[in-house]
Amino acid sequence: MKANFLTLLQALPQAPAPNYPHGAPFVNAMAHGSMRVELFAPASSGLGCDIQQPHAQDELYVVQYGTSDFWVEGQRWHVQTGDVLFVPSGAAHRFEDFSDDFVTWVIFYGPAGGDNPDSN
């Protein structure tokens, strides 16, 4: 499988949806088993904010371009191109004060409820 960043970026925003009347700010790149990869550019929605909700799977974000503040469960970090972020399943999180060019890969993986590191 292969995904092309520029092709996916040009596909944003996607079609309007109930929460995204100007178009959804993410596009599916690939999937296999429990793994799914999306490209997410929150500014492309026209909302000016990130309204995502907690997800059932663990997530990795790989910041492709731009800057943002990232809030997860009461912690905040400034993130930029090249940063990698982990969000456990079910955790409230969002990007805030993102630059207009902010784009990140999102990788969902593992079982619903997240991987249990204590089971290894």
C-alpha cells in the first residue's frame, strides 16, 4: 500500500457532513486490519477549530507540516513539523491555535479500548 501526501492534501476538504458544513478536514489514506491512516488538516474545514471526539482506538499523530497547540486530557504541548504524538483510546484531545498550513497524519490502530501495555 502507498499513500501520496500531495494527492490526499488536494482532496481536502472532503464532502460536507453534519459537523462540517464546509467539508470534512480529513481524508482516508489506507487501511489494513485494525490499522487506518488519515490525513487531517483542521483549517480546511473552515470552522477555525478542531471538533474531533475521543476515538475507540489508540492513535498516533505525525505532524507533516505547520504548528499547533495540542491538548490531551488536561496536558498541552506546542507541536510542529516532525513531532509524533500518542493518544490513548477514549482520551479527549484536540488541536488548538493551529497554523493555516497545519497538516498531520493520523494512524488509528489496535483493538477498541486500546492496547493494554500491561498484558505484554
